[in-house]
Amino acid sequence: YTERDVFVLNFASGQIASAIEREHAREELRQSEKRCRRMVEEAGDIVYTTDLSGNFTYVNPPIIKLTGYDEQELLGHNSSMLVDEEWVKQVKAFYFGQLRRSNKESVFEFPIRTKQGSRRW
């Protein structure tokens, strides 16, 4: 083999090794995401995410069970649709404060109205 052949083979083997390492890292990330999703899906607590306008972008099964709404009835709709009328001001104040402080996560308990109209905590 010429010096150039050795260089090309070394370069190619390095590229192949890097590609294999990246694929292993991607697979580890996929497995980690699956574990995290399973933990959130199986959690007993309500877990959801919203966009900056308050529209649901993710809801876990306990919120579906609690509210009586299915996933499609919640996703893309504003989370305020669930807030009990008597709590609207407190909930708005809490979340506006959170936004003002740039908090990314929070815990806040308040009553909601279910699809059937009952009040639930």
C-alpha cells in the first residue's frame, strides 16, 4: 500500500468509527427518552406542557382521566378551559408571575371543571 492508501484507509476507518459512536449515542438517547416518557405517562400526578399562550402541547393520561376530555380535546386548546370560574384570577396571577420571573417549571394546585361540569382538585 502506498502512503496515500494508508492515509485514506485510516481516514475512512475513523469516519466509520465516528458514525458507529454517533449511532450508539442516538440509540442511548432514544432509550432514555422512552424511559422518561414511560415515567411521565405512568405517573400518578398531572403532567402537562403548554406553549407561551397557555395552549396544551402535551398531556399525560392522569389529566385525561381527571378531566374527562380526551387528548385531542385538550391538545392545542388553552389550559384556561379547565380552570374553575372562582379561581381564574388566582391562576392568572400565578402564571403571569411565573412568566415575569422566567420560571420554566412550577407546581400550583387549583380546582378545575371537568367535561361533565363537576369540580375536581
